[in-house]
Amino acid sequence: MSSADAATSQQHFAALIQEQLQRVERMKQDTEWMDYATLNPIIIGVIGGDGIGPFIAAESQRVLEFMLKDEVASGKVEIRVIEGLTIENRAAVGKAIPDDVLEEIKKCHVTLKGPTTTPRKGDPWPNVESANVAMRKELELFANVRPVKVPSEGLDWMFFRENTEGAYALGSNGVNVSDDLAIDFTVTTTPGSERLIRLAFEYAAKNNIPKVTLVTKANVVKTTDGKFLDIGYRIAKEYPNIECDDWYIDIMTAKLIDPKRRTQFRVMALPNLYGDILTDEAAEFQGGVGTAGSANIGKRFAMFEAIHGSAPRMVDEGRAQYADPASMIRAAGMLVRHIGFENRADKMEKALDICGQLEKKVVLTGRDNGATGKDYADYIMATIQNPELEAKWHGFQK
Ligand code: IPM
Ligand code: MG
């Protein structure tokens, strides 16, 4: 919205409130979880995206096909490539996700998505909303689940980032009230917070993790973060065996680099923007965002992706084949777990830990003095098949 005035801005705000109230009602109706065991076939969409996306997506698809060979052969799993989620197409139709592409995405039960370019001010592209953000909202992918693990240092973190609300809910709907006054909005809803925080507690309960940490800035952002925090402690009462504590985002960011403290964090639940920032910081311990995958979970759909962007510079400089596919292969592992193949997902994760943090026999530098993404995917698959996989990984635990 360009420069408005006070009256138009008030109308704009009134319309946003109505939309959000309707969204709350929709969330309350949405109670059923998809049961993958009943699906035949399970349809997996692979979306290339922009920049290095198609390169790392192709390697991840190879690993996925390797892991699900039998199911693909028997027809139990179908893997489909979805074209067209590119910045060129999105710019041409002026939409975060072109309608025909969204329709194809909705025909899949789960998707594995390469990074997509998010236009920002000054780019040659029109300022369309981020495809990631749009997809999370369109498919109600309310939980962004981001693991970070460094077994040799005893780090084992699982972040549950709220994925449809907070500063992102209306991130493209702020108001320039006048030349001197700009206002953005941040949104917290009861059903939106409950579903995310409950998922974090369920994860902790299922994995015997004794603590969930809530991260907010409720001392300053009192209304929305305050609500998230209250809901967190209310839900904690349903899980008497799990301790619940809370930290403010500033000190949390600091404590993540405190070697004495950081191993004590296990499961974190946090609003959207804090989750965005903290998970990039966290991924750095594991080797950077290039190694980190994430699951975007909703009740009906789920989408799996790297946590980083499309690195257009690597493509411009002719280096795309040297991009690290580990992030997206990790995401593929989370997909495999989500649709019910836990043992295979364990193997994928262990192989990624061994290849990236322990053995490092194939090293990517992002340039031609290092390995290619294809070499790396081959290395991962060879490690998965290696009978010594378990032994190697156990030797690596702290
Ligand atoms: C992420 C990314 C996105 C986000 C961008 C690309 C919009 O940083 O997935 O963390 O902010 O959520
Ligand atoms: Mg981010």
C-alpha cells in the first residue's frame, strides 16, 4: 500500500481485523490430521525453485528416489516434479505463487521445495510476497520445525517456529500512513499459538525430552508475545512431566553461544520472526545454513525445504553445481520421516552427520576447488549403504 492518510489507514486496519477474525474461525474448524498410512499412493511433489534451487533439488530428489525405491516401484509412492515456481513466472503474473502452480502443489500430499527468490526493494522484480511465506499461509503450514544437531558437542536442538502469524502474517500489508509514518502489524491468535506449542510439547513427550523452552520478547511486545507466552504456560500444564521455561529472544541469542548453557536447550517454541533469526544462528554450529533442513507442517499438507535462500550469485558466477545439497537432503530426510519411514530417515540423518561433521571425505567449498553437489549426494548415498553406518555414528556421540 502506498502513502495513505489517517482515514484510509483506519479502513485498511479494519479490513485486516476482519480478515484475521475469519482466519481464527477457519483455524478452529481445522481439526483433522492427515493420516499418511491410509494414502495410496502418497504423492510427493518436488519443486525446483530459483537460483541454486533446481540444482540442489535434483540431488535431493535422487536421494529421495534411492530411499523410496521399492515404494516408487510398487506405486505406493509417486514422485512428481512441479515446474513453474520461479521468480520469472511469479513476476509475470504478479503473484507469490501462480494459480496453476498452486493447484499442482495442492494435488500433492507433501512437497520438497528448493529455495525461491524473495524480491526486496531495489530488485528488478516486482515486490511480490515471498513464495515461502505465501505457501506456508496457503497450505496452513503452521509449524516450521528446524532441527540442529552437533553430536560431538552434545547439541541436539529442535526449534518449533510459528510459521503463519507474528510479524509475517501481515508482512506485506503494512501502511504508509503519511510520508513520515509507517506502521506494520504483528498477529498472535489463540488457535494459532496453541497448535504450534502443542506440537512442540507432543514432540518432547514422544521423544522423552524433559524440557520445552518458550522464546519471546513479552517484556516489551506485551500484547502479542504476552499472549504466546501465556498460552505456552497454559499448554505446559497438560504435560506435567515436561518442564517449561521461557527466555527473552535477546538473551536467548546470547545463551546459544554459551558453551555451558547451550547444551541444556532441547525443544524451543517461538513466534515467527524470532524463529527465523534464531534458527539461522543455531544452524551455524552445525556448519551453516547450507546444512540445515526444515519441515513446514500443517494438518493436511507438509512442505520440506532448506532454511537458506536461492543464492543467485552462485548461479551468476557459474558455480551452481558446487552448491551444497545437504540442507535439502536433510529436508528430504524429514519428509521421509513424516510420511512414516522412520528407520530410513534415521539412516539419512546419520549419514548427513557423518559426512558433514565427522568424516568429511567429500568437501564442498561452493567453488571448483571443491566437490560438486552431485559428488556429495553420491557420498551420502554410499554412506547410507555402508554396513558400518551405525558404528561410525555411535563413535561420534558425546
Ligand atoms: C526462512 C527464510 C524465509 C523466512 C524468507 C526467504 C522469506 O529466511 O525460511 O527462514 O523469512 O521465513
Ligand atoms: Mg530465515
